[in-house]
Amino acid sequence: MEKKLVEEMQNMSSKLMKSYETFSAINEVDIATSPKTAVYNEDKLTLYKYDRTSEPTYKTPVLIVYALVNTYKMLDIQPDRSYIRNLLEAGLDVYLIDWGNPTKIDKYLSIDDYVNGYINNCVDFIRKKNRVEKINILSICQGGTLSVIYSSLYPNKVKNLVTHVTPIDFSTNDGLLFRWSKDMDFDKIVEGFGGLIPGDFLNQGFDMLKPMMKLQKQQTLTNSLDDKDKLMNFLRMEKWISESPDQAGECFKEFMKGFYQENKLVKGELEIGGKKVNLKNLTSNLLNIYATEDHLVPPAATIPLNDLVGSKDKELYSFKGGHIGVFVGSKSQKELAPAVTSWLKKRD
């Protein structure tokens, strides 16, 4: 017993020493390192074009529309787990919207501002720059919902639409977020925060959806202390979460009430900028991707999209994994990214 205790103490001492050496060797936690150039700015928004070392092999440029929650950097978390690098290596010309960090002056921004303003202006910039009538849109989560709305309002500007883990039908009770949201007073929440919803507040809510996640993270960190590669994987994800931007209160309120509580998009009751959003007007080719183990956007919220749109060419893609694993998991790099680029190539 005494000998075993001594061995365990020696092992622990050795691991602590290795951990110290590992931490000492880390100068910076770098994420989103794929080279890119800012080509358009509006208010807090920046439109980036990712740098290419060769000419694209696809005719149609791609615009990535990420959610307003968190940042796009998860798509380029590190070189060997980068959805964006996979798109570039396949030969796509890739643009991306960085929504920036809203401040008090932006608290009255509405869904109309984001869809008919920012997204439309970015699409028009890319169309003009590339001399094309239509572009491709790759959208993620809430960004997918906004892109579906946009594609319904501007079908003549979108050739192919790819939606990833996108909530459309909010009537489902699968997932705590959908159940909780139906009983919240979002007017009071926005008012209480002075019109700007803190990113930390939303992250705390996401943590509550999976309360054991904190413990799992602690275990992951402990097991990674003496392995620099594993530790960097962990730290990069934590850095991405910590950089979550605040939310414009008006848009947040419109989204939570109009979608989560009233399900206006599916019911055909949604109006944006005085225009009724009819999903049957979405006629672009559609690839709708959902994750089977998604606790944030359950499959039941995503799958109905294909039956609601007017697209003749539409496909539903099931990815075995979770909400974040769609983009950062090893399976995503080997399976999903090639499937998406292949689908786009056939329709280029």
C-alpha cells in the first residue's frame, strides 16, 4: 500500500512538472488563422474574403452567414479542424460576414436591418465584385434562419443555399431551449439589460442546458495538462466561447418572441421590412444539414424546412454528431465538408 502511494505521488509530481512545462511553452492561444482580407465594412460589420493562393475552380462565390450568437471563428478553430480551410482547398471563393460586437448604439437593430440591410448589401457587393447574378450562401444556426428568410425575399440573388443546424420550426418541445423560451418575458429581459443582451448571459443559459458539461470540461482540462496539442484544442474552444458578442436587444426580442414563442416563419405570419415572408418563394437549390445529437437545435426544428420551401432541387443531410461537432470534429473534416463541396460542384 505504501509503495503504491509513493508511486502515485511520483506520477502526480511528474505530471505536474510536465503540465508546468506545457503551459510555459504556450505564448498565445490562436484561433481563426486562415488569411483573409476585409473587402467591405458597414457599421460594426466586416465582410471578409479569404485569401487564395490559386484561382478558384468554382464559378459561383460563397458567402458564409454565421449566427449572431458567438462568432464565426469556430469555423476556423485551428488549421487541422477548419471548415473554412476545407472549402478553400476544394476550390471555392469564400466570403464571410463578421457581425462584430454591438454596443448600446446598436440596441435598436432589427431583423429587418440584418436581412434587408446587412446581408443584402453584402450579397450585392459580392455579385457586383464577381459579376454574377446569383451567389451561394452557406449558413449556420440562427444565421441559417436569417438566410432562409433572405432567400425567400430575394430568390433571384441566391443560386444554392446550404443550411447547417438551422432552426425553422419552433413548435417542437425537443430540447430545453425550446421549452424554456416559450414562457420567458423577453420584453422585460431586454429592458432589464438596457437594450443590449450580454454574451455572458447567453453563455450561462447555454451552460444550463447541459449542467454536467462544466464537470466534463474540468476532466478534459485535467487530462490534457501534460499534452500540448490536447491542451491547445481545449483552450481554443474556450477562447471562442469567451469572445461571445453582445446582442442587439430589438433583434433578440423579435427573434425570441416571433420565432420561439409564435413560430411565425412556419405559419406564414412573418413580416420583415413590410414584406410577408413566404417560404414557397425560396426556390434556390437547398442542402439542409442537421445533427442527430444536437441539443441546441434538435432535428425536429430543422427537418421540416424541406417540405416548406418551393425548391425543386432539395436534399436533407443527416450528420451523426452534435451542434458544434458538425464543424470542429474530425468526422466533419473527412465527411461533411467534402459532401458540401461536392454538392455545390454538381450545381455550379
